[in-house]
Amino acid sequence: LPTIAIVGRPNVGKSTLFNRLVGKRLALVDDRPGVTRDRREGDASLLGLEFRVIDTAGYEDEDPDTLPGRMRAQTTAAVREADAALFLIDARAGVTPLDEEIGRWLRSETTPVILAANKAEGRAGESGLLEAWSLGLGEPIPMSAEHGEGVVDLFEHIRPHVEREEAREEEEYAEDENDRPLKLAIVGRPNAGKSTLINRILEEERLITGPEAGITRDSISIDWEWQAPDGRLRPVRLIDTAGMRKRAKVQDKLEKLSVADGRRAVEFAEVIVLLLDATLGLEAQDLRIADYVLQEGRALLIAINKWDVAENHSQLFQGISAALQDGLSQAPGVPLLSVSAMTGKGLDQLLEAAFKVREVWSRRVSTGQLNRWFEAAIERNPPPAPGGKRIKLRYITQVNTRPPSFVIFGNRLEMLPDSYLRYLTNGMRKELDFGAVPVRLQTRTSK
Ligand code: GDP
């Protein structure tokens, strides 16, 4: 994960900022004696941007006027390890000799530095902010950790560092993406054929290794490898379904897959297959499950089972397809397939579609491509101008994948109607090929 180290002399507000960034998500504080004794690290979230943050406050000595060796060594290690150092000064106090010393040291390090002048709420920090330029570390960001001010500015300065590191990590990771097990869950109403489908998949001769049933604290899963039509072996992890429980002989008191059960499966899976019964068609409960899956940001596939006993195939398929268009208007075009758990028909296509949809779900669009699309979309259909003043959309950035999540920056965004956001989301689906994968779009007003 991209890492940001917060540095600065005592009392500039490092811990306040750390707490604000990490919130309730404070990860385990490493309290092994010795080296890392005082290290505070946590998973931060800033307007959807996710990174790891290290608070170096713990390295401080009692004497606030010196930069003692111990603090220096620990802080140096944290800064070298980080993708950027967030150097905090106190805007009200201005630049002190100790700030200058830290500034000199940071300039001699290769880690990029983001300079922020904290406690700048109101006008109190104006002169300190000007002084901060003298540190030679670029433009200081005025902010208030205590009052949550300067968040957008901070976001914009941290983002490039997080993205750079993410891109690097993704490159590393992309090489073995296909070796990462596809976490798949099959949900649906009782008797849709979930158990039959799973057993069928697991019995196919193409199944080279496994299956091995694993029971972890939170879910039950089976790992196996699917031989794709191109001959490649691709790992799959089937998660928490009633069918597996029968197989894993831990059924006992557990009932058949209920909606509540399905919820748990959804939590742990990347791709969810909603299984319908061809002899019953699409019902309200199916739509509720589908809706839940999408709300949870998971990739969804819908498979019509018992195709072997279905009648009027094309009429049936079209009917269900049309009902889905109406019923799942928030994600038009969810892939719909027909299968038979009994005969094995359509299973390869189902797995192939599952791998494909995971790829889209995990995809990152380059900032350039994203903003070219964004500008064209705005030009084609400009946002409204309530009260004669146009809403300004400045730029868009992808803050996350799995599911793909975006933030739009601009002005007067609180006035932006939902219909316009839907216009943009639909555009993304079609023109950036996100298809029916759930796409999250948020807006932030920048100053
Ligand atoms: P679950 O409750 O979703 O796990 O459903 P089951 O797998 O227990 O299946 C319910 C019933 O549907 C059983 O009688 C299965 O034999 C039957 N069934 C499941 N899949 C198919 C299929 O593809 N074709 C046919 N004809 N019957 C199926």
C-alpha cells in the first residue's frame, strides 16, 4: 500500500492529523519492545483515497527543542520507507529553528515532501503560511487537522504519490493476476440449483486439482483449478454456499442458503453468480438479491439454470432479459447466461464470464483517458446552471478499484442533480467499458 509518513516537531498536530486520517480504522499499533515501540501506523482514507499512514510523533523526546538521535533515526527510517513525507508545521507559531532543521534534513532525503501549515483555521495562520515558503519545500498547504480544513488541498497533494505507488504495485501484481484465485459465490433462491451446480462444477473432469475444503473464521471456501478452454489452469475459490456445506459435511444445523447466508458470501466474494430457475423465471426476491450484490459493489452475473427442461428458450431468455432491464435499471446490461447444472451446459462460459467481469471490476483507467472522456461528456451535455450560475466540473479521478470508484472535483456540486450523475455513470459504462460492473461516483467541492 502507498505509505505517507507524517513528520514535524512536537505539538504541530501530527497525531491529530493521524487520528483524523485513520479514524476508527486504527490498525494494530505495533508495540513490540525496542525498535518499533512507538510506531503508530494505520490505514487512512482521505476522500476515498486509501493509503497507509505513519505517525512519527512517538519518536519525540521529552525535550521539544532538540532533535535527538533516537527520534532522528526512527523518523529517518519512516521517511525513507514512505512514498511521501507530510511535513507539518504550526502556522500560528511560524517557522521555528527546529522546523528549519527538519526542513534541511528533508531536503537532503530523496523522499518527496508535502509541506502543510497546520492550525491555519480562520486567519490566524496567514503569516506563518507565508513564512513556510522559506523552507524551500514548495507551496505550503494551509490546513486545520483539528477542524478538518484543507482536506481537498491535502488530497490533491497526496494523490499523485499514492497513484504513482499504486501504479507500480499494480504493474507488479498484474503479472500474476491470473494466478490469484477468483473468489466466486453462487447465490439464489432455494431450489434454484446451487448445490447441483457446484457439485457439477467440482465433478467436471476438467477439474485438475482439489477441491480442498477450507473453513476459515468467516467463511467456508473450496479452492480448485478450472481448466479454461484455452488450456490454462485458473484458480477459483468458491465461497460459502449451502452446496459446499453439504459437500464439506458441515451442513448440520445450517439451513439451505437463505438471503442472510447469501449476504455473507457476497461479503467475501469478488464475483457473484445469481442463479435463477428457468421454470420459475425472475421474481422480486431475485431482484432484491441482485440489487444487494450491486450495492455492495460486487461484480454480478446472472445465470438461468435448468435450461435443459426450459421451454421456448429464446422467448424465455428475452423475457428475463427485459425484466432485468426494468428491475435493475441502476446497472443495465448485467451479463445473462443460460446453464444447466444437470448436463453441464454453459459452465465454461459461466466461468469465463466470471473471470472477465472480475478483470473489469479491478480495472484502473489512466487519468488521461478518464479526463478526455470526462471533458467530452461535459461538452456533449453540460451540467445545468441553477439560478443562472453554471455548476463547474473540474476533473475526475479514479480513487479505487474493485469496484471502480471515482471522485469528481468542481464547484457548486451540491446543486448537481442525480440525473446528471447517472448520465456520467452510464457514459462510463458504455464509453470506458465498465459494462454492468458497479461504478461508484462521488463529488467534492474544491475551494
Ligand atoms: P439449491 O437449493 O439452490 O442448492 O438447489 P439444488 O441444487 O438442491 O436443486 C434443486 C432441485 O433442482 C434438485 O431437484 C435438482 O436436481 C434440480 N436441478 C438443479 N439444477 C438443475 C438443472 O440444470 N436441470 C434440471 N432439470 N434440474 C436441476
